[in-house]
Amino acid sequence: MSIFYPSATSIRVILALIGFLGIFFAPWWVPLICIIALSLRYPAWEVPIIGLLMDLLWLPGEGFQIPLFLIGSIALVWVCAPLRSQFLRP
């Protein structure tokens, strides 16, 4: 492994870490970019967890709110699955 060419696993871990840390310390669009990047490239189980944490931290507490990040992240992973299998063959 070279420092200039990171492996796919290290890129996935770095994106997931940026997503998880972005929930707490960055604007809402930083985890959103990580969600999109992870779901386009990997069958990432991290994506719904990031979406769930985003909804738990960013939704207001008054009344019933729709968990948009969770629903969107699950839909994005589901929609991108055929694209990954078609365009990113090993």
C-alpha cells in the first residue's frame, strides 16, 4: 500500500469516519456527501447508521417528524445497488 494510492478499504473507513464525525462537528451537508459517496461506491451498512444518527441529532423535538436522512439513506443504498453491480465489477 502506498500513501499515494490508498486501498478501497481505507477509503471506505475514512469516508465513514468523516461521516460519523461530521454528524457532531460539521454542517449537515458534510455527512450527506459521505452518505452519497459511500452508497455510490460500496454496499455500505454505515450509511443507514449515519442517517439514523443525523435524524436523532438534527430533528426538532416537537411532535412527530419524518426521519428524512434515514429514509433517504436506505433508499439511496437500495437504488444504487444495481448501479454498483453494473458499473463497478471487480
